Amino acid sequence: MDEYAWPTVPEVPAADLVRESWEATVAALPVEARITGEVIGRQRFGVFIRIDGVPNAIALAEITAMPHRMDLPSLGAFVSGAVLWHAAHNHQIKVRLDEWLAADE
């Protein structure tokens, strides 16, 4: 399997569920809220994260928020971070990972 392939396991919420749950997701995860979760997808532009406690939400940690000397977390890695903003057009919670923030300090 290509490391950049999108996962097809049952734990990944369907797009329609993510879309239908968007208002509840935004209410549960305001900007600066803390999140934890598992990396469920890797792309060259960042990682997708299934957020603990918010089953129909997907977070995206983009490389634009990653320090240059860091690598993307691997599939299956458990990560934590903070909500940066809400991307309503594609129903994603944008996050910055704690390990990236620590590397900047």
C-alpha cells in the first residue's frame, strides 16, 4: 500500500457523516481547543487525524504549520495539538501538532 493512500478502514468516518456533523464538530472544537487522535492518512501536504471523542470529525495538520526540520508523523501514530481554524468548505479541523510547536521553541 502506498503510504500516501487514503485509508479505507471502517473507523474512518464517511464524508456525509463528517458534513452532517460539521456544526456539532465546530461547537465541540473551538479555536485553541486541545485535540488528541490517531493519524489515519498521510499526504505530501500533511496528515489526517481521527479526533478522539469526536467520532465524525477529521483534522488536518498541514506541512505549512510544520517546522522545516521535522517529518510528518507516521500512519497509526497518536498525536496531540491545538485547533488553528475551521475549514468549512471541506469540513476539516485544521490543527498544529504539539511536536511541531515544541520544535519551534
